Amino acid sequence: MTTVADISISLDGFVTGPNAGLHNGLGDGGEPLHTWAVDSTDEVDVDVLETAVGSTGAVIMGRRLFDIIDGPDGWNEEMGYGAGHAAVPPVFVVTHEAPATWRLGPRFRFVTDGLAAAVEQAGGAAGDKEVVIMGGGDVIGSALEEGLVDQLRIHLAPIVLGGGTPLFKDGARTELEQVSVRVSSTATHVTYAVR
């Protein structure tokens, strides 16, 4: 099993703009972070997205991200995991308490005993495909600190947001080895192996 942390980030290190919330998932001005996945016809972006979606066997996310994507402005039949691909891999939500109800259906499973347990459960569901930790930033940061990540994939958007939700906060030092870099008109896609 390969566990991949995969996230879009601004040049100044933010995964959302300021004031991110339930009805403003990417924060103020944060939409350009996902241009490569949502609006781009650049062949590099298309290939990166198709390859990632095709290799994903299970997804892990945190509860705040789940609340946004399950909310009224979140995922739907046309927009979901993999943007317009709206793929439906099983999703494991790391939370302290499972919600009583949710909109998006039975493929969502709630893990209340920690991130390592979510990775283990997702690994069982992924088969020979990857487990992708898609965020938010706190979950990815914690997964790196806990040594649960094999690869870190960054989609670097050409924007300086000036504030928002940082991907990296004070935490453990992590050494990475650059594996690949692909440049499109809307993002620089960098894959790192975690040492």
C-alpha cells in the first residue's frame, strides 16, 4: 500500500484563502488553487488529474473538509473527488464524533480512533491502489508528523494568497526526495518521496 498526501497550495504556503468555512470552502480568493483540476484544459493538468483519480483506491479527509464537501455548496453528481470526474472511492473521515446524518451517502466512513486507524482501514479498502490523504492541511501535516505518508504531491498554484490556512505549521522536520516535476499553464505538480 502506498499512502499519498495530495493537496493544492499557493506560493506562500496556504491551502485556502482567508475566511474559509462551510459556505466558502477555499476561502476568500482561493479558487485559483484548484484551477488546474477544475477549469484547465492543459494536457499536463488533465493527465495529472486522470492519473491521480485512476490510481486512487481510498481517500482520507478530516472532519472540517468533510463538512464543507457534504455541505450545500459541496460535492454533487457533477463535482466530487477528482473534480469533474466525480469519482466515488470509499472515503474515510477522521473525526472525534460521526455525524448523525450526512448527504453524500454510504461510501463515507467515520473513523473516531485516529489517523493511523484511518490509514489502516483505507488500506484495506484500497486493494492494490493508493490511499490518498486529500486534506485538509492539518490532517496532511499530522500524517507527515506521524510517519504515515509515503509520497507528498503538491500542486503549486501561481498565486500569493497573503493569508488563509497554512499547510505547514510548527511541527516535526520532514525530509523529502523530489521524484517528479510537471509544469502546466496553471500549476507546478511536484511529487516527493517521504524519507
